[in-house]
Amino acid sequence: MRITDLMIKETMIMDLQATTKDGAIEELIASLEASGRINDRALFKEMIYKREAESSTGIGGGIAMPHAKTKAVNEATVVFAKSSKGVDFESLDGEPANVFFMIAAPEGAANTHLRTLAALSRLLIDTDFIEKLMNAQTPDEVSELFDTKQAEEEAAKKEKEAAKAQQTPDVIAGNPDSDEFVVAVTACPTGIAHTYMAEDALIKKAKEMGVNIRVETNGSEGAQNVLTADEIRRAKGVIVAADKKVEMARFDGKPVLQRPVSDGIRKSEELIRKALNGDAPIYRSEGNGNTEETKAEKASVGSKIYKDLMNGISHMLPFVVGGGILLAISFLFEQMAGAENPIVKLLQTIGGGTGAFHFLIPILAGFIAMSIGDRPALMPGMVGGLMAVNSNAGFLGGLAAGFMAGYVVIFLRKAFAGLPKTLDGLKPILLYPVFGLLITGAIMFYLFDPIFGGINTWLVNVLNNLGTGNAVILGLILGGMMSIDMGGPFNKAAYAFSIGVFTSSGNTNGAMMAAVMAGGMVPPLAIALASTFFKNKFTEQERKSGLTNYVLGLSFITEGAIPFAAADPLRVLTSCIVGSAIAGGLTQFWQINLPAPHGGIFVAALANHALLFLLAVAIGSVISALILGLWKKPLEAK
């Protein structure tokens, strides 16, 4: 397939008018929509910004490649655009972008499409080619340039494959007469562009340096050119230029540089030189990390704790949502048919204390432990979490069990490091499970369960007996936290706290859950209201996107507001935090109890004051919408 089969002339923009990053993205998406290549502009835009939040797709050298792979795309397409003025696209080199390629890939993109997109990415390493594109005046010239360049690349590829057959079979590029050899892995979250650009940049630079290199890519089609054990053994160093998780255990004992995929593109020479000189930490898979850290990898204790905690919470959430919704439905049936109804019993068994909800704390603890101590820590962590459930140590005990089990396994690795090599095979199947479980279980039984059981009982009693004033303050804080980062650390911390209270009180105390759910529903509803009633402040596409936020907000999906917050963070976040805090505070002022951890309006009927809960959400949403609508400038004044 030719690149120009995806880069259709009808979508090309030969003189981009936008002067800002947001404007450029809007103009490129508009071209896709006008040509019928996407079916849901709002969703596609959301996915574009989600990718931008991970790292800018302004890769430097005057090039920007915003891209997304989503069901909102009807047919794989690349929109080419160029700007004579240049656009500040937050590029990695700080320079403006002049050439743009917006890549739209459908969820079920065929391998042919993905390979073609990868081929496009590789062409953009050639600065002479980019200059020719900048000088092109018509879509026909652009198409001709790409067809010619692709034909040249294919011919060069055949020549390279022929030469490769006469070289050492497992060396992909470089100087066959040199024993300087490094291996690399490239990967980006989407796996369409940066993965292959980093591969080509590393190979190109290795050739210039006379160094042999083997590059494995982890793209949309999965791992390709997978490194062999012999190649890893022979390599002087390993480069991992990746923005997502790759298989690391195979590099145990090797100097490994772990960098963002963008460094593979722009700092390829530096990475190769450091790998050759062994200027990299020695990776130890059993220690779940390196013996020392590079400057790029150093992190504060707080960020490490947060990463481990989020690993537990992200794995726990499906149990919360699935079990919580079924439990909520059972409560509705119970009100109509009574507690002995077979459907009620079935739903409560599946979703409640003996079903999904029974696994919340063990799953939380197990995956926190796994984040710290790798796979051997999973089982001790889960058992410690289960002991916390059975002893009333609850959510806090589960957190303690997870962190403790992880570090117990790290301790055991160090303690058993001096054992004979012949016993290495026994460590993961016998020593770590037995001693990890014994130590974790003993500490939980004699120390953590009694301590956290007492703290948990005290906390529940305090929350149950909070005066109205203190309860309102807590509701204000929790509600506001749901809007600070809309799915980020503050949002997750507030939700985790309310889940902890909810599960520790036997699913009966839903006061904090009411505050958190109300606060989380406000941002998308506020966006929807503001875009409906202040039409002159929003573009036509923003108004269309705003309509979807009615559904998202009513469903307690806060993330629907993220694209608007990304485009105008000061106004959107400030207005939403105010409204969410008010909604959360009102739920406590009216003493609302909502015994369901998810569901939004669909579980509102379970609240002891259902109408007041909806009123709190409505008041918070209207206040946020008014602040945002009055604060934003009309489009004509922008």
C-alpha cells in the first residue's frame, strides 16, 4: 500500500491558518470530519488530547504528528498540513512546527495500514525530504514527493535485505567488521509513529558511528524483530526508549538505559554512546528495578508510593464498578420485592460481600505488592489483604498489607542473594512464596490487623458521628478534589477514601460516596450546560461535544470534561472545582447517604434523599456552568 492511499489530497491543508496548538488540532480534525473519515469528532479529539497528555507529538525538527487509534475513525487516514508561519506545538526541541501529519487509525486497523503508517514515520527522519515538503505548493506535488520517496525507500530496503543476508544474521544494521554491538527496544503508547521513528533514528545513527545495533519495536502489531537471548548476551548495553511497559526481565545483569521514546528520536547518538560505554544502571529483574537510577528515572518517595498505589487501585476498580452496580441493582429490587427475593439474593451474592466486593481489598493489596516486588509479591499481598478483610482492618489494613508484602519480597531477594546458584530455580517456586507468606501473614496477624482494626473502627465511628459543620467541610474537600485533575491523583485519592469508608462500614455508610459521586458528576454536566446556554463562547464542534457530556455527567464519568479542561485549564478547572465542592458539601449538609460506589443518576434512587442528591448535583453544575460561561470570552473577542 502506498502512503498516498492514506494521505488523500482532499484532506491536505496547504496553508494552515491556526496560530496555536489547539487551533491546529481543531483545523486538522475539521478536515478529517469534512471528508467523512471520522464518525465521532468529540471522541477522536478526546483521544488526540489523551495522547498529547502523555507527551507532546511535536517531535521537533519542525514536525508534529498528533495521532489516535479509536473507533471514532471510519478509515485509516493521514492529514498533511503545512504552516508558513509556524505553530507553537510544545515541541520537544522548543521550536515551532511547520509540517503536520494527523494520523487517524481505526481500532481494527489492518496490518497493511499500520505498516504504511510506520513507513510514513520513518520518512520523516530525512530533513531534506521535509524541506521539499515545505516547498510544495499543491496536493499533487505532495503526493508525487511521497510516491517517489517511498519507491526509493522500498528499493533501499531490498538492497539492505540482500546485504543483511551476507552479514551476521542477527545484526540488523551497522558495521559487520566491528564488535561494537548494542540492542534497543522502542515503544510508544499508540504504537504507530514514535515507535518506528525511534527505531530508524537509532539505526541511522548507529551506521554513522560504525556500531552494530539490533532494534526491537513494540508497535500496534505487537513486538517485531524480537531480540534473542544471544543478542542480549553479546550486547555491551541495552537501550529501552519506551513510553509504555516492555518485557524487562530478559535484561537482568545488563547495563540498561531507560528513556522516553522521544529520546530515541532526538538523542540517539547519546543513547548509543552511553550504552557502548556501559554508562547505564545494571538492571536487576529480581530486585524489580536497577541497582542505581539515572537522573531521568529518579523519583521522589511520594511519586513512587503513588505509582504503587495507583497500580492497586486501577486493578481494583473493575471489581468496584462491576460489583457496585450489581449491588446497587439488588438494593432497588430489595425495596420492591423484599430481601428474600431470589434475584436480590443472586445479585447480592455476585456483587456483595461474598462476590466482587469480597475481592476489593485483596486485589488492591496484591497489585500494590506486585508493583513493588514484582510477581512473587502478588500472592503474599493478596493474602495479607484478605486477612485485613477478615480482621476488620479494612481498607487501611489492605493498603498496609500491600506495601509490606512488596518490601518483604525485596528483603527476601537480598537475604537469599548469597545462596548457591544451583538454588536459583527454587527461589520463585518455593522460597519467596513460603517465606513471603509467612512473614507477611505473621506481621498482619500480630501487628497490623489489631492496629488497623482499631483505627478503622475509630474512623468509622468518627465519620458516623461527625457534626454537620465538620461533615460539610469534608464534603467540600472531597467534592472539590474530584475536579482538580478529573481522573488524576487527587480524583483517585478522594474516590479511594470514600471506597475505604464504604467497604469498612459494611456498605452502609455511603455519606462520603455521595459527596464524591456528586463532585464527579458536576464537571461534564457543567460543560454541557455552559456550551448549551453560552453558545457564543464555544465553537460549533465544542457545542456538539458538550451534548455528549450530559450523558457522561449523569453516568458519573468525570473524564468527559478533560478535552475542555486541556483547551482552557484555568477557566474550566476553576469553575468545576467550585461547583464540585459545593455539590459535595450540600450532600453532607443534607445528610445524604448513597450506598453505591458507581452509577451516577442510575443509582440515585438508592440514596436516602434521592431528590436532594440530584438537587445538590444540579446546583453545583449550574454554578460551575455560570462561572465558566460568564468568564469565557465570546469567540469574536478571542
